[in-house]
Amino acid sequence: MDPPPGARWSWLPVEGSWKYHLLLALTGMFVLGPLAGVTAAYMNFSLGFFVGGQVLAGLLGSAVTAGYGAAGRHGANYIQTAAASVASMSGLGVLVQAMAWMGLPQPPAWQMVLYLTCVGMFGVGVGMLYTPVVVDRMRLVFPSGLAVANILRALTDPRLLRRSVGQLGSGIAAGMIAGLASARLPLLGAVELSASTFGAGLVIGARIGVPAVVGGLIGIALQPYFVTIGWLQAGDPPRKIMFLIALGTIMGAAGVDLASIFARALSPVRRQAAASGAPQPEIDEWRRVDSTRLVLWVLFWAAATVACGHGLLGQPVFFLLVAVALVFLFALVNGISVGISDSNPISSAFVVTIVVLAALGLRDPGVGLMAGAVLLVATSVACDMQQDRSTGSRLGTPRVLQFRYQVLGILMGAMLAVAFARLFMAAYPVLLQDQTVLKADQQPAAWSSAMTYKFVGVLRSLTNDQPFQRTAIGVGVAAGLAIELLRKWLRPRSFVLDAVVLPSPYALSFGGFVNLPTSLWLGAGGVAGSLLALRAPATRGVPQDMGGASLFGGGLIAGDALAAVGLGVAGLLGALT
């Protein structure tokens, strides 16, 4: 039997055959997906955040497809797409925990699985709808997407591997050491050392990293004023209100950019060229997507989400429709945030959704949870889709096939989200305790469940509407509009004007989502990355985005993710014993 074309190992199925796709699907759905999924679930229950599965699945997936040579990068990309979707959905099983904390009756498992599946499928479609905007036209970096692309290119191409193994490997080692050390050494924990954040800064450069620091400093400077007007209490961190302003800032800037994109698309020159039959720019075959089918997919799963939420779970149609509509907004807003800074503020978007629903008259926390779940799950999945498409764009991976692998991951992830949630809560009854009503000395040390705490806290506030939160969002929208319009008019080129005086609203907003030390790490990485790029010119025959700073930064992201996974697995095994 002749070996498959281009393959090193004769036992591998022919690339593109049904056996080939079966191998990849089974690996992503049933091996790497559950491994990343149980880790994500544990981290969310114990800490309140989880590391996405893209990097881990990319590393392990490349081992599965190494026998195909350079072409194996596409197979590894399919595997990581499916596995990362499983992990993302599994981590959101904390929604079931929130129901337990609030004393809400839990529906049968199959109903929750069906509901999460509908929402996830809807999110996949919305994410694909925005891919041409955030990946092709805005050309956002997506640091983790770039890291995965570099890993897959290096590990499946001997020529690139020889050149990049030192930089990539040293970055992974440094990231692992830093991740483990920051979890064990109080001093590093106090300064909030984050190798992945510094690595993301290396990838994006100073023109994005420095504005994040500026945003953090603005929050610190305005903190006393926010206290005087009652938006904050004494001792509250600035981001408690700044995250609302930051989200509004992205909305305002995105409105300007979308208007510009639509204006160019509908310009008279383009319409005349289309009408006259003039040749249009060719679209790469791997980018092609049937737009009609995609729109029908989105509409079908949006309707299925509302029908399932109302028919099976008894939720009001109006609030479900509002949540579905908000997904179209936050899938873009959060997608831009991920593309700029590698940060997906899904919990912040959940809070804003509850604020909006409260303004529309919602007072039932149970309805708020189920409606907010639509935005939480769909936005998370949509941003994963955009992150994966950014990886695929750098590799030339067919988008339609990658879309199908993400759908498979959603199917498995919806089942595991409910299964892992019930498994953990049955094994550890402490997870059933509502920490929002426990005193400080009663809080469980090993299971902080910070994301669930935030969800339940904002849901309980539905009975106490706070109009200033909507004002803060409005202030952010106005600021984003003004800054982006000025940037379009002035087109700043000097570093000081572009990064400090009139910085990008997208980069500026990062400082509102996190504490100041995190912004400082991103900014420090950005400055270091730009300096390294000046000293190391591009190498001939090597992809432009595989510079030394990018490779080392991607390695830091990968190493930090592996450290987090290792700590999660060790903690889970320790809890089990």
C-alpha cells in the first residue's frame, strides 16, 4: 500500500478522506476536548476563571498530525478548534452552580443540554458572521490565535522548527516557570505577575500595550471622583465602575468603524463596478463561505434558542429576544477586545446585559440568569470562533471545515458542561453554598467560584436598580465615538500622539477591565516587543508574523497556559484524594 501523498507515516489515513476527518474529530471531541474541559470546569469552580483550550490542544494536536508534514498544520488546527470549543462550553457549567446558589429549581439535564446547544450553535454562526470584519478587514492580532498559528507552523514544518525551536521553546519554559512561581510565591502573586499577559504584549507591541497602561492610570486618577459622586464606595477598586465605561468605549469606537466599513462597501464606485461587471478582487478559496446559508443558520438557531428557552424552561420571550439581540453587539465588542488584548470580558458583558434588562423592567433573578446565559455562552463561543479563524487565516485553513469542527465541539461541550457541573457539585457539596450570603470567615478557601459569585451578586441586585451604571456605559460610548472620530480625522503617526494622547479606544479599554498591575505587564511586554522588532529585521522566507518577539511571546502564553492546566489537574487530583 502506497503511503498517503505528503505523509511521513504510511499508517495515517489519506488527508481529506472520511477516515482522516474521523481521526481528527474523535481526537478533538473525545480525547483532548474532555481533558481541557474538566480542567476548565475545575478552574472555574475553584478560581472563577479558566484558560482557553486553544494552546494546549494546538500543542497536542500537532503531535497527532505531525506525520503529514507541513500540511499537518490544518489537521492540528481542526483538532484544536473542536477541543477548545469543548473546553469553553465545559467551563460555563458554573451557570448550573448559580442556579443552585439562588435556590432555583434545576430543569432536567437534557433540557439544559438542549438549551446550551442551541445557544452555542447560535454563537458559532454569529462569530462566523463577524470574521470578515475583525479578522479580514480590521486585521486584529488575536495574540493567542497568533501563538497557536506559530506553534502549528513550527511543529509541523522542519524548516521553521529548526529556526524557531529555540525562541518558542525558551518562551514555553519561561512561561511555565513564571506561571508556577506566581502561584506559589507570595511576592510574585502580590505584583500579579502574568507571563501570558507579558507575552501578549510582546505580540501586540507598544502602540497597543502603552494605551492599556494609560487606561489603567485614568481609572486610578478618577477613583476619588467616582467615590464623591457615589459610583464607588471608599476602598472599591476603580475597575468596579471602569469596566462599564470600558465596554461603552469599545461600543462607541466599533460604531465608527462599522459605519466606515459599510460606507466603503456601499460607495457609488463599488456599486457601479459591480453593476458594470468589472472584475472584483479574488477571494482565496479557503476563505469562501456561503453567506446565505450562514445567515439562515444564525436565524434558525436564534429562533431555536428562544423557542427552547420559552417552551422548555418557561422563560419570557421578550427578555430572551433582548438577550439574542445583545449577542450581536457583544460578539463584536468582545471579539475586538480579544483581538486587541487577548482579554474576553464575558462576565462584564453579562453584568451589562443584566443592567440593560433591569432598565427594561426585569426584576426576576431566575429570568435574568437564563437570559444572561444566552449572552454569556453565545459571546464566549463567538469570540472563540473569531480567535480560531485568526489562526486559520494565518495557516490558510478552509473556514467551512473549521466551522464544522467547532460545531462538533459545541455538541460535546454542551453535554459535558452539565455533566461536569453536576459531578463537581455532587462530589463537593461546599459548591452548593451561596457564598454571596456567607461571612468572610465562612468562605471556602479552596472553592472561591469567583465567576459564579459575580453572576449571583449582580442578579440579586435586580431588586435595587442603579441608574448610574447605565450612565457610565453612556459616558464610555461617547468617549469611544469622540476618540475614534478624532483618530480618523487626524490619523496620528507619532508614537506619543497615537499611544498616549489619543490612543486607540480598543487598547485603552483594556485598562478598565483589569487591575493596574495587569495593564503594566501588558504595557511592559508591548514596549519590549517593539524594541526587539526594531533590532531583529524580518527573516527571508519566514512568515512576517513569526518574528522573534512574536515567537517568544507566544511561547510565554503557551507556557503560562500549560502551568495553569498543570495546577488545575494537580488541584483536582488533590481534591479527589
